[in-house]
Amino acid sequence: MKSMTGFGKHTLTNADYHIDVEVKSVNHRFLDMQIRMSREYNSFEMALRQVVKDQLSRGRIEIGVFVTNERADTKQLALNWQLMDSLMAQLKEAESRYDSPLFKAESIVTGLINHDDFFEIVENKEQDEQLETYLVSALQEALNNLNGSRLREGQQIKEVLQQYLSDFQVYVRQIQELSTLVEEDYQAKLTAKVQELVGETVDEARLLTEVALLIERGDIHEELDRLTIHIQKMADLLVVEHSIGRELDFLIQEMNREVNTIGSKSAPIAIKEAVVQMKTILEKIREQVQNIE
């Protein structure tokens, strides 16, 4: 089990680059990432996003990428040879036709150095491919460190949740023992109702209806059985390795619904007090679950 809160970083240094990558994560319903790096490296963003998706499933992820280029050959001169060949051919023809130094090739070419149609300064493509490899590697290491941090915090959350679940079970068992009070309470109400009806002409159909309604209102065994199943399900989820945050969140909602039903069906003060404690524990569990991946 992993927390969604954590921090990881990694530094990669070689003869070409010095790369620092920092990754911070906090809780979020879905996977939401923001990558901060120099605009000149935007072409690598999709590759970096895929690395994150391969390792994380939930959380707001903030990634900072800082690159220092140690290479001298970061740029290359690109010539438009087709246009240059055409120009040179025409210059030679003009030179022979007019026999003028104005059409000397070397003087014309010197003036074209800053002309984008003939000369262009471009990024070293070989360097770009190497840089993507380095960035991906640095990010993977930073994510490994992040996951280590999230696992450590996740272990702490798991221990807290297991304790809360144990406390919750105590109150479930307490209500199971107190359920006899519920039955006795409704038995007394049923007896009083029967006596009330017997004072008049007894309507057997009405009497049976009243009995069925009272029994239905006071029976909490079904809710207790479902709570027991939910408790076991939560205990099982707390020891698995995959993402469990959404499952736990749904499970807490179901458990809360059963507890509310028990509270509405039960009149004895002892059960109502236990219900209050159970709802308090479920709220504490819910708050912790918000931080689980």
C-alpha cells in the first residue's frame, strides 16, 4: 500500500549534461501531473509523461527538470545544398558571361552567411536523442525514490488503519451482544400493542401486521452481517500491493450506510452510543484513505 504523498529526486551527471529531477506528489482523485522545464526541452514532455503513467496511478504529481548542457557541439550549421548548387551554377554562368568581379562566387557567398534560406543553425539531433535517454533515466530514478517515500508513509497509514479497524470491530461485537436488548425492547412494545388491541375487538390481520412491522423495524442482524463482511474485505485490502484507494473509499461509504441503519433501527442508548463511536472511527478512516493511492 502506498501513500499519495511523497518526494523523490535524482541527479545525473556525465560529460554531456548535468540533470536534476525533483518529483513531489500529494493526494488527488486521479493522476494529474505538471512538468516544469525549459521550453527548449518541451519535445521530451510526452516521453516523460509516459514514464510517470507507467509507475503511478493516482495523485497530483509536480516534476521539476533542470538541465545544464556541458557539450560544445550543441548547435550545427545546416546548409541548403540544393539551393546552394543552383546559386553557384548561375554565378559561374554570370561570371563567364559578363567577366565581372561582381559575380565572383566567394564574394557572393560571404554575403549569404546570415540568410536563412541558405544557412541555418539547428540543434544537434544526435544530442537530442541522447538527452531524451538521460532525462528518462533520471526521471525513473527520481520516481523510484518517490515510490520509496510513498511506500514508507503507506506502511504507517496501514498500521493506523489496522488499529482503527480493530477498534471498529470491538463496537460491532458490542452491538451484536446488545442486539438482545433490541429484541427485548421491541418485544415489550409488541406486548403493549397487543394489550392495547385486546382491549377492543381483536383484529387478527391487524395484529399480524403490527407484529411484522415491529420485527422488521428492530432487526439489525442483516446490517451486522454485512458489516462483518466489509470488515474482512478491508482487512484483505490493507495487505495487497496494488492501488486500493478507490476501493477503500467505496467500502467506507457502504460501512457508514450500515452503521446509520443500525442507529435508526435501535432504540437502546447503549447501541446508539456504540453507533456514534463507530461513525467517528469511520470518519477517521475516511480521512486517512484520502491519502492512499
